[in-house]
Amino acid sequence: MKKILVLAVITVLGFANVNAQEIKFGVKGGLNFSTVSGDNTENIDYVTSYNIGVVSEIPLSEKFSFQPEILYSRQGYSFNNDVVALNYLNVPLIGKYYITKGFSVEAGPQIGFLLSAKNEKVNVKDSFNTFDFGVNFGLGYKLENGLNFGARYNLGLTDINNIEGSSSKNKNGVFQISVGYFFF
């Protein structure tokens, strides 16, 4: 896990030769529609929550940008009317390709660190792995004034279960819509 985080930091710092005036920094927030997929999910429903964080966009060419983010993301699922709330610190590393001015397609890996897990106010963090890895796919639109909009799906690739003796494997699935603003 530490090696992946170090690799992410090195990747971001590797773009240091890009003209600093072109790098943009901002904030974003939005809605999450999350659930889990995998074994024994026939009674699992989506939950609606939120995400909020900071974002940077580093242009690599006229059409391609690198967009690292740090997001606090409330995720989870509903099971027989009980809500399991999973709170993550997610680090998406997004590649953006601008199809037209302002409109982009996005994709990239995401590293997630479980901060807490509760089932109706009962701490269940020990039942879940503390590390999550996924892939994001989405669309974005950025206005010249810095306001931007996005829609993204995070497909979890790692098993989030950490229940001793259980063979069930489940993965996160989160659809996000967001609004953000680049300050400079």
C-alpha cells in the first residue's frame, strides 16, 4: 500500500517540468450512488451520499491532462433496510482527453483507504479491508471561468470483505456526479 502511494506521489512530482502557470487547483463535491456487487448481493440496494475534496489539473498536451484528486467519499450499501456506511479517503489518478473545448472523457485508477465503517451506528470496520483499488470511467465539462461538472463510475476491483471464515467476495461500485471550481 505504501509503495502505491509513493508511486502516485512520484508520478505527480514527475510532471513538475510542466509550466506551473498552466496547472490548475480547485475543489469539487457531489453525490455518490453506491452499492456492492459480488456474492450474496440479492437483497443489496444503493445508498445515496456525498463526496468532497481537492483536485488539480496538469495539462500534458492540448488535448490530454492528468487530474489527481483527494476525495472524502461516503459510500456503502443498504441490506434489508440496514445501511452500511463506508467512509473512504480516495485518491483518483485520472487521465482526461478533451474531445472538444471543455468536454472530456476520463479514465484512471483509484486508491481508497477505509477511514470508518458503521452499520446503524455500530463500528464494523474490522469486517472490511482497509485498502480498496478501483478504476474510474467518466465524462467532464469545464467552463472557461473554472466551473466544471463531472459524471463518473468507480468500478471496484478488490474484495472489500475481511470477515474471518467467509468466502464471500464483494466489490464497491459508485456512480458519482460532481460540481467543482478551479481557482487558478
